[in-house]
Amino acid sequence: MSLERAKNLVQLFNNGEYNDDIEPYFNTLLNFLNFLKKYDVLDEIDLGEIPSNEFDEEIFGYLSDNGLLTYLHYDSVPDEFKNYYLLHGLEYNYEDTIKFITNDLLTDVEIRDDGFYLYLKDREELANFFCNSSRDASPEDVAKKVFSEDSFDWYYNDSIKPYEVLDELDDANIDHLKNYIYKEIGNKPIDLENYDSDFFDFLSEEQGTPGSFMITSEDLADLVKNNDAMEELFKDELSELGGDIANAYSNAESNSYESEVYNLVMNGLDEFFEGTFDTVSKEVKKYDKNVTIYIDYIKIRNFPNDIKKFLENRKGGVYSDSFLEYFGSYTDLMKELTYQDEVDCIDFRIPDYADWSLTKKYFNEIITDYI
């Protein structure tokens, strides 16, 4: 056979005539491909015309060995070889393959000079990367709250006794408290009838004023250390201050708990992402007006490896959920990988109580608004 004959056979093959006009003479597709290779016209065939019943592992390997897979379109590959095809492309034709994946198969990933960025419909989408469980509240539930940016009562303690939290005040705020008390009730006669604390009985005796007592500047240091005395004042003369201190401590606990939970969620994202949100503004038409919308992106830590993990674990797969296009988004893809325990979801222990040291810090910041 001559080169001219080989070219004619290429034309027949490209017209879909393999089974009728070629296979009877060559018996196998591999024989035919080797013949075309002999006459150096192998790269002229339309690989999309390979009959599906002829496309097996041997043919895939032959096309790979001869550098022809780059001429084969993904849609022309039989299902059981699609993931092999993409893995081959990522190794030997990385740039084109990764662009094809992000442009055609997973459409929520943007390629930038410094890496891969996930486009977020909203930040709540990121809750999909966190573990769900049968517990009353799971990391996924907490993440949804954090990313929703709505107002939530994360932690509420309605049993705070103001006299019990005075020990949490730093030296500066203790001085502010003493000054506040002195300004409100200092050097003013107070009826002893409403007070049972030994501290006030002692003042009454020392001051020689039966039935009443006064708070002097010399008494303040001992007063704020005396729980019984402060408890009684917070119920009577200093009731408003007592309420303010309880509210301040309650807010501090809430802020502390919220901060801890927020950090657990944001630090957890480091398992899959890098850095913080990149918010991009975009002008769009809405009701015949130009409006500015804001789109959040976040950098994916290792997008190519995540894709390879999915493909490697589904080599030869033929069911729809074996393919990237079934999921269509990186988020849904990773949710599947975590569901199948191929990737660890983001997990953390949800705290039962507010962190004491952080509560103390916030309490000393908030209380300055009241004393």
C-alpha cells in the first residue's frame, strides 16, 4: 500500500467508515493505527471517530504513547476513560487541561496568576466544607451562622450577679468603680434599716451614727472587696450600676464566645483555602440602572491536587457522579469528597462556655462605658 492509499484510508476513517471499509482489512484498530503510523499520517485522523467498542485500555495507551491524546476532545472519550484522559492531560498538557476543567467542568473556579480562586455565590457556601453531625449543633451549623453575618444570640447567661464579677476588673477599672460609687453615694447618710451586712454595721458603729452609715473615701477599697456589702448596694442604692455591670459582663461573655467560635471557623478554612476574602466590585444593569455588586472570592489552597484526588479515585468510572461535570462546582465536588471520607471535613469542638480570659478582657473594655 502506498502513502496515497494511507491518506485515502484516513479520509474514510474521518468520514465514519471504519467498520464498513477499514476494519474488514485490518481486523483490529491497533493494526490500522500502526499502518497509519508507518506512513506518518497518524496525526491526521479524527480521534472522535474511534468507535466506542474499539476504544479500550490498549488503544488509550497507544494514543498516549504516540502523543495523540491532546488531539482528542473530552466529549469523544468513552466514559470509562474520561478520568484517565484528564489525568493524562494534567501531567502532559497541564495548562490546556486545567483551563478546560475550570472553563467547562467546574465553573466556579477562576485562574489567576497567583493561583486558583473560588467564586462564592455567598459566604454561607463555605459551610459545606465543615463537618455535619447528629449533634444538636455541628461545625457546619456554626459556620452557617458565622458566614451569614446575621445577628445571633451565640451565648447568653442570665444568672450573672454583679458583685461576683468585680474581681474580674483590672486596677484601673477598680479605681473608676470606686470613684463612681463615691460620686453617687459617698459621704451621704444611708439608712441602715435596709442593710444587713456586717460591713455597714461596723461603719455605723465606727462613725457613731446609730441607724445609718456613710461611705467615705477611706472605705472604698474595702467596700468593693466585700461581696455581701456590694450585693446589698446593687439591690438598693446602686441598683442601676449593678444592672450595668451585669449587662457589661453578659455582653463580654457573648463577645468572647462569638470571637472564639468565629476564630474556630476562620482558622478551619485554612485546611482548604489561603488568606482572607477577596471582594471584587462589579457594575451590573438592574431595572435599567447601573448598580454595583460585590463578589467574594477566596484562594483555594491546592486545587490541582483536589482534582487529581477525585479523578484517581474514580478511574474507569461510568456512573454520572464519577465525573467532574456532574458536580459542576468545586464546592459541590469537595462536599462529595468529604461525604465519601476521601477528604477530611473541617471539624472542631464547639465550646460549651465563653473563654474566661477573653471574657475578662472584653469586660474591662465594655465597663468603661458605665463607670
